[in-house]
Amino acid sequence: MIEQKLLYEFKDKTLLEEACRHSSYVNEQGVADMRDNERLEFLGDAVLSLVVGHILMQRYPALLEGDLSRMRASLVNELQLAKIAKSMNIGVYIRLGKGEIQTNGRKKKSILADAFEAIIAAVYLDGGFSAAFKFIESHFSVLITSIAEPASNHDYKSQLQEVVQVTHGLMPGYKVIREKGPDHNKTFVVKISVGELKTEGVGKSKKMAEQNAARKALEMLKIDA
């Protein structure tokens, strides 16, 4: 059953049926009131973008808008959506026209990605925003961690060390001054000292907090980080 793979049980099964209906199938049926999944795809794209943006804001409070935007773009694109859809074998459940079936449409990235976005919208309409949030978070959590962590760790620390060693003959000092939140969702505050220059950085890990502190120090030293 597709619902077992989705980890979500629909109250209104017709929403799931619509989400899995490709336009090529609907066009062949000739049924006046039968809808394809394109409208749901439109809504699902918006819901997905909002939820992933929300998750990134929560997980990476120290990152700037540009970094967050780049991360979101790397997550909510056709390739990544198709990968997730393929991992759940969604292609088997998509209703396609004969032409698309013959051209292996169940494996096409565009069809898989569109169907997955349509399913997101179906979950949203069926269970509300909280259900959609939980659904997206459960299927994107590992991907967000694997993509966002490297992207968020620009090596400001090494850059700062090179600068201050040349200009001041010093080594930056880092110290965790606060930890906030429960063990499974901590936020760290790190203080950096470079001579008389002092600043603080915040992050969901000590490493991210140090990088954020180093970035701020570089900005104070008027270095283009």
C-alpha cells in the first residue's frame, strides 16, 4: 500500500488518487470531472518550500538569508524530489497514459517529482499544515542534514587564523559560553577572542557556532568573508 510507504494514512482517499493521476492518463479517460495532479503539484511546491524553509531556519539559526536560500534550492529541486519518490517506489502507483507507460514514464524524474509534490499537497489538504510539516520533515530530515551541514560550514576559522597571524601575530581563542535547549536540540553560543576583538557566534553545533563567530570577527576586521 502506498500509504504505508508514505507513512501517512489519508482520511479522504480521493485526494491521494488525484495526486497520483498524471495528465496523460486523464486525457485518455475522457471523463469530464476527472482531475490530473497538476493543481496539487502547484500547491505542494508552495507547501514544501515553506516547510523546508522553516526547518532550515530552526536548525541553522546562525546562517544568513543567502545561505538558507541556497540550501533550500539544493533540497527542493526535481532531482532530490525524484530520489525521495523513487525510494518510496511511488512510480508504481502513478496512473499514466499508454504513451508515458511505453516511454518508461514511471522512472522519469519530472513525473516522480511532480507526483511527490502533489502528494504533499494532498497531505496538507487532508490533515492540515501540521500533518504536512510532519510528513515533509520525516522524509527530508536525513537529506537536510547531509546537504545543509557541509554547505553551512564555510571555513571562516581558517581564514580568520591566517589573517590574524599575519596582522597581529595571534591565534584566535574559542570558548563555549552558553548551551541552550534540550540534549536532542541544543544551540551553542561561542565567544571568540582575538586580542582586543571579541565577538560571539550561535549554531546548532559547536563547530557551526565557532564558524559563525569567526565570520563576525572577519566582518569586524573588514575582511570579505
